[in-house]
Amino acid sequence: MLVSKNQVLKDMVLDNLMAAHKRLSHSGNAIHLIIVTRFILRLLKKRPDELIEIVPEQDEKGRRQPVD
């Protein structure tokens, strides 16, 4: 699978924003939480929708574990 540097950077920015969102939700700063939430939602609307395959994990004996 090939991924562009631009896509990797976009994913990193989104991950950082989600971490900031989580910290803001724990701090109780409602105004900043709303601002970051709206910004994340705007970014997500611009991203193309992607399909991902979720595969159950295998334990040591090779048996598949159910997906939660």
C-alpha cells in the first residue's frame, strides 16, 4: 500500500486534534471544546470517505478473536 506524505501529515494533524479534543473535554472548557469540535467536523467533511477492512485478531494458537 502506498500513501502520500500529504495524507500521512493530514492523519497526524487529525490525530493531534482528536487528542486536544479529549484533553479539552476532561478540562471542562466548553467554549474551546466547541471550537475544536467544529473545526474537526469541517476537516472531516473535506476528507474523502474511505472503506477499511476490520479483521479479527488471532491469538497465539491461530484462532480468530471476535471483533468488539
